[in-house]
Amino acid sequence: GEIIEQGTLRDVFLQPAHPYTQQLLASTPERLKLGAETQLGGQPPDLFNLPVGCLSQARCPLATDICRTSPPMVSLSNDHSARCHFANPNNKTARAKGKKNG
């Protein structure tokens, strides 16, 4: 496994910055009842043949060619960081309609 996001409970649950974290939180039954959309699709990576770069790229609506390179751990605050080229708590990727390149 690989840590993709870390921080305080408040940071991770109220301002998730990694697209996969955002998708996971949006797919909980409570949030679905509140009208959240979820796009947690695709397949998890093959553990015997891991992809080069970001392990979440096959399931991410923001994935582009840069995701085939190792994503940096981006510091968002003193206690909050996420491993993603697009780490940003304002992305709201669970609702994004982005297309993959390549």
C-alpha cells in the first residue's frame, strides 16, 4: 500500500485533497442520500502488475499523462498532505466530468 493522503480527521474528511479520497467519501451511503454523485469506477490496480506512476490513475476522473509519473506528496498545510499531481481540496473530483488522456 501507499499513503495517498494524511492529515487530521477534520482535514481529510472535510477537505479531502486527493481525488480518490474525495471519491471514497462521496460514495458513502450517507452522502449518496444527500445527493452526492459518485464516479468510483474502474478497477483497482493489479497487485502483481502495478501501473507506473499513480496507483489511482485508472479510477481517477482527473487522470492525464502526467499521472504515469510518480506523484509528489503535496503539503497542503502543516498537518495535511496528499500524494497527487492535482492535490487540491477544492477539486471536488467526485463531481468532475474530466476525461482521461492517452
